[in-house]
Amino acid sequence: MSPVEELHSAILAKGNEIKEMKAKQASKEALKPFIDELLALKDAYKEANGGVPYETPVAPNKKVDKEAKVQPERTGPSKKDLQKAAKKEKRAAAKAEAKKGGTHGNGGTVNAGVGRDILIPNPTRARPNMQEDTVFFSPGRPPLVTHATTLLTKSTVTFVPHAVASAPEGMLEPQLFLVDGTSLFGDLAIARFLARRSASPEHQALTGGSDVLLTSEIDQWLDFVQQYHMALAEEEAKGMCANLNAVLELRTFLVGFQLSLADAAVYTFLQTNRFMGHIAGLPHLSRWFDLITDSAPEIATASSRVAAVRGKAGAARGGGEEAGGLGGGDTGSCPPLEGAVEGQVVTRFPPEPSGFLHIGHAKAVLLNDFYARHYKGKLIIRFDDTNPSKEKDEYEESIVADLASLGVVGDRVTHTSDYFEDFEKMARKLVEDGHAYMDNTPQEKMQEERLNRQESVNRNNSVVDNLARFEAMLKGEKEYCMRVKIDMTSVNGTMRDPVLYRANPQPHHRTGTKFKAYPTYDFACPVVDSLEGVTHALRTTEYNDRDEQYYFLQDLLGLRRVKIQSFSRMNFVQTELSKRKLTWFVEQGLVEGWNDPRFPTIQGVLRRGVSVEALRAFILSQGASRRTVLMEWDSFWSINKKGYEHSSPRYMAVFADSCVPLQVENGPESRQDAGAAISIPLHPKRPELGSRVLRLANVVLLEGQDAEGLTEGEEVTLLRWGNVKILSVEKDPATGRVLRVRGRHNAAGDPRATKLKLSWLADVRDKVPVVLTEFDYLISKKKLEEGEDFKDFINPVTKAESLGWADPALRNLKRGEVVQLERRGFYICDRPYMGPEKGVVLFMVPDGRSKAMSTLSGALKHV
Ligand SMILES: Nc1ncnc2c1ncn2[C@@H]1O[C@H](COP(=O)(O)OC(=O)[C@@H](N)CCS)[C@@H](O)[C@H]1O
């Protein structure tokens, strides 16, 4: 049944219910909620039916109703139904035409029998009068390629998001209405149209122009995107990226020798389906991705702008102000940058590509990004790649992907290795001028001497000897390193002749074997900050001691001074952030990998259900204070929950192994009764999110835990349906456990008068299998004391999976989407529905409370 048909049946059923109540002389007060429901159903019908309102049958056709009840189950509409539907459609179309200017329509829908509506172009839908070309779209399915094409072709098109009744978020295709009343639907069809109607040959070339082969090749890619627009499983996504990489090995663009809609469609597809992690390790695909980002920024802009409508990614750079109340005239909890001048501030985020980014890094990059944006300046993303023993391309690529998922786009991406030649020259000059010397004191001894403020025996060697040893070091000779002469008597240990250069024969991931000695962090940071025009270097407070040395070196080398502004490191209870310790967890197999949802990596926390907006708001609300605090996860999760409270649609699910059937004596026979569904809002307090179909049945599944608490004769409320009087509770004589329950729906019952409000699920054939997954902390102790080894505090059980049954609508859930399961909490989809044996994998998103949202207990402590 299509949503329109379902609503039609629901209206009939509700009307009959009201008639029955009236016959029983029900009071006006008792009737009111039913009449309200009927009106709401009619509104939903009108919206789903292209603006054409529900038509009350001229004479109530009791015969048809009767037929509906005894009709055998069938797989498709009968000829008679089709003729009737065709007549009805004709009538509706004629009405809609006459009524031009009404609500926009949605295209026709055909039900595939699995609850998913497949759209067909419907030329007869209602056509509103538009002042300008307008694309209506569901926020769950933003028309990214259309948006990119409007930017590329400079077309004037208005985009209007709308919530759609009777269809879950993301189900409806975008629809373009032209000023002349004609319309088109589907992201790719609209994009093609916009390119083709442009007068410019350059824009027409986006679809292949008049070249038939090119056009077809482009179409081939568009078909491909169309086919896979739903989220793919992890392995499939990986394989697909590998194939794309192979295709792009010898190509600059996907088709021909210039940008086309094929590039735009595949780019937006990859960007919005979280493929970035897979792209990272693939050189040709990465190169192509970067090329499109740079050469057609309209495409990236479209993706990030529309993603913002969807509420998933952070705002695109350059637009608007921060979330979380920051921005505007002041810097909120982030102190102003000293001496900052609007338009001239340059900040930088300098990760070492030696591991995956974690939430501590997120703090550093979001603060740098915030200041750059606040002062209308620039942000540099600099890979601090001075240690070839630890760094890899793979890490660099994962960092790029993680920054993209945080919505951070640097104005420049640089590498410390871009300056290796400059370093060599500067270091040689320091040696020549007697400011630096070569030292072969063993590492431990050197440390001891520095601690005791003792000079090395090499401190006063001749420049000639030092120069010879310096050149040997550059060739990879490891015996001597270069130290700068500062002050061995200084109270600041970092001023006691720090090491600035040392040999490392390992090939570098970017420069290969060209260099065999590398600057240390102490040397690299002040030099590159100054050379790159950084005005404010934000560093965590553990570097404070190094500030003096940083300025000393800039002065010694005659470089412009950069202002340092420090902020505290971010640490969380029961969480390790060190790359070394996180690697241990991966190597021990205690987690799935770096993107494990128990890990504090960016990939891990996003997978666990952290929203980028919440992360940003949390970090910026903490600000750039220097006070080091150990954060509680609870306060973070409760900020995270706030966003979802308003935006996530609500459904119900029950545990599969303990659920108990409740036979509702007067409930509808789900497979045969046309009234076996009602329309309810996706979110009871947010009608603008639209509505959905709630399936009813004469057998519904209750949580076992709830069934145990039922007593005969009491009235309970089945959430969103109404009251049921419990007639009997049958128990297993051996165990005393409830086996089944019988009840009767009481349409006139008052939900406010019942004690128990139960979640439930119609026991329908297409209910969806789900895996409800909960996680605990990897570390069992809140704060490890000095000397305590984290390995002694490993939580033995940190993951629990329970099988469940959920609302049929969850069949359409995509990876990364968050729903609320009533009385359970928020869940993020980690794997979409892939068949009866591979149900939807849902991860519980903590909400900051130690208990789950209700008396329903989970499999683990709720963290
Ligand atoms: N836990 C943390 N809280 C805040 N900021 C952090 C945290 N951990 C690291 N950082 C900052 O991120 C960048 C990059 O760190 P990385 O360890 O990859 O690299 C370096 O520390 C040096 N390449 C550059 C130091 S300025 C850095 O700013 C950290 O302070």
C-alpha cells in the first residue's frame, strides 16, 4: 500500500470508530481526541496526495468495507483496484490542475511491497505557481548534484526544504517546479536539465554537450550513483572506492577531458556517504578528489552547505558564525587573541601524521578554526612530518578525512617537510656562526648533564670540526646531533642547549631518501610558524616551558616573532588519548580498529553517535582556557543528546528473545484489515518533521520486562495507539514467566489515567530485525594515578549486542542516521538493513545519564 492508500484506509477506520462512538452516545469530550486525530490524518493525506484533500465518499459504501475484511491477502492490486485508482487519479489531477497554486506535490509512489516507496514521474500532480524556479526537497535527501549544478551554471533556483507527511525522513526525491508550472523530479534529472538548458556551451558540456558517446558515458556514472545512493556496507564501500581508484589511475576526470556531472555526482556521493576514510589510502581517487575540491569548489560548497541543512556536518568555512552562541562581536569562552587584527589573523593546526586524530586534536583544530573564522583570517593545516620513523601516508590521509568530517577546511595545507632545504641552510649557518655545535654525548648522559646544568665536552669544539660533523649528519651519520648554544645555566631546562637536528636514515613518506637528517620539533615549530605567516600559534599548556626557547630561536634566526597563546589539553575520565596506548588496544584486538566506537578517535566518536555540532559546541563552550580539567563524558553526552532530542524521529523496538505477544481482541487483522495503520508525527513535539505510518495489528509484541508487571483487569497505554484493557495474563507454571497476554483496545480510554505507558510493536511480517548494541568504557578506573599502568585497569566486557524487532520503517535507515527508540534512548545506525539475516545494527548513543531512559534495562551499564 502506498502512504496515500494507507492514509485513506486509516481515515475510513477512524471515521467508522467515531461513528460507533457516536452510536453509543459518547460525550463531546470523549469524541474530541478522535476527531482531532481524524483531522490530522486528513491533513497528512492532503500533503501526501499532492495537495489534493481527502474526499468523503458520496454515499458510504458498506459493501466495499465488508469486502476489504474478507479479502484474501494478495501481492498486488486487482484490475478493479487499478481501474478505480486510475479514475481517482484522473479526478485528483483534474482537481489539482484547477487548483493550481496549491501545495506542491511529491510525484507518484509505487509500493515495492517491503515498505519502501519507489517514485515514478507523475505528470499529473498539483503544480504550484512559482515566482522563480524552485526545488523542494526533503532535508533527509538534499539534492547535492542539483545544488552543485546551480552553482556551476549560475542558475537562479530557490531551494526549499520541507518535511514530508507519511514518509520517513529521506524518502522523497527532490522536485523542481519551473515558473511555467512544469516540473521534474530527482536530483540527477534536475541537474541534467539545468546544465542542458544553459545557453553556455561550457555548461552544456557538463552533460556531454552534443557528443552522444560522452553523454552516454556521463549517464552511465549518474546511473551508478542513482543505484548506490543508499548507504553501502563498509566492505562494499571499501571495494567500490578501490575500483574507482583503479578507474582514475589514468584519468584526470571520470569522463573525457573536462569536468562533467559524472564528477559532480560521484564526488557528492562519496562525500555524503562517509567514504572519506576509504578514499584516504587510495592515491588516484584522492588526487581526483582534491582536484575536484580545488578546481570546482562549487561542488564541495554544495555538499557542505546542504549537509548543514541536513544537520550532519559542520558549517562550511567562510560562512556564518559558530554554533553554540559563539561568534558575533565577542569570542565567547575563548579569550580574544592578543593583538589580533581582523582579516590578518593566521592560525595553524600542526598534527604529526603518526596516528589517528582524537577528540583532543578536535579541540585544537576547532579552536584554531574558530579564531581564524572569527577574525576573518586564515587557517593552515600543517602536517608536522619531521620523524620518518613514525609517520605514514595512511595517517596523513586519515587526518584529511577526519578534518573533513569535522567540517574543517584549511585555507592552506602545508608540510614541515616543504621546508627541509631551508632548515639545512639555517642549521649550517648556525654552525658556521658558532651558535650551534655537534654533540655525540649518549642520550641518557646528555639528559643527565642538562638536568645538572653541565656543559657537554663538545660545546666548545671548533667550527671546522662542527661543520664536518654537520655534513656527515646530513648524509645519515647518526653519531652526532646538532645542538644550539643557548644557556646551560638557565632555570628553564628547555633553554639548556636543546637538540635541533638529528640523522635518521629511514625513508621519509614524502621526501623518500632525499634527506637523511631532520629538524626536531623545537627547531621546526618556530621556523615554520614564522615562515608561513602564522600570527598566533595556539599550543597546549605543556609546551609553556618551551615558549622562551621558541622566541629565542626566532630572534636568533632573524625571523618574525609569532604570538603564542596556550590552552589546556583536553582529557576525559576513563579514557586514554596517547597514540601509543591506543595502538596497544588495537594490537591486542580489544577493539575493532581505530574507528571503534569505544575509541576516543574522531572516527570512533562520530561512529558512536557524537554529532559534529555537539562536539563543536562542547569544545567552544570549554573555550581556550589554560585550566586543565578532566572532563566527564556525561556532560558531553548530555550536550550531544540535546540536538537529537529535537531532530530524531521516534520509533519503537522490543528485545526479540524476551518479548511477549499481546493479543488485542478487537485489534485489526494486520494483513487483511485496511485500517491496520494510523498516521502519527515522526516526533510528537515537532510536527514540522512530518509524520509516519504506525502499523497496528491484533497481535503486538511487548517487552518481556513490561509484561511481567501486568495485572488482569488493569488498563495500560500502548504508546501512540491508545489504551488496552488487560483481560488475561498467561504464565508458564514452571517458571512463572509471562507467556502471552490478552487485552482489548479501549478507544475511549484516557491515556492520562493509566499508570503504565508501554512501548510495543505490531507483530507484522515486515517488522525489522535489529541488533541493539551497547558499549562500556575500555578503562575501568576514572583517573589513573601517577605510576598506575592502564593495562591493569582494562574492563573485561565492553560491548553487548541484543537482538530486537523494530518498526518496519527502520528498513530505510541509512548509516549514520540517528533515531530515538521510545523508552530506550537514541541509537545511531551503524549498518543499514541488508536482509532478514543481516538486520539493522544500531549503537546506543549515551545520553549522559547513568540509567537508560526508562525502567527498561539494557545489557550494559548505560555509558
Ligand atoms: N589532548 C589534547 N588536547 C588538546 N590539544 C591536543 C591534545 N592532543 C594534541 N593536541 C594538539 O593537537 C595538535 C597536534 O598534536 P600532535 O600530537 O599530532 O602534534 C604535535 O603535538 C606537534 N606536531 C605540534 C605541537 S604544536 C597540537 O597542537 C597539540 O597540542
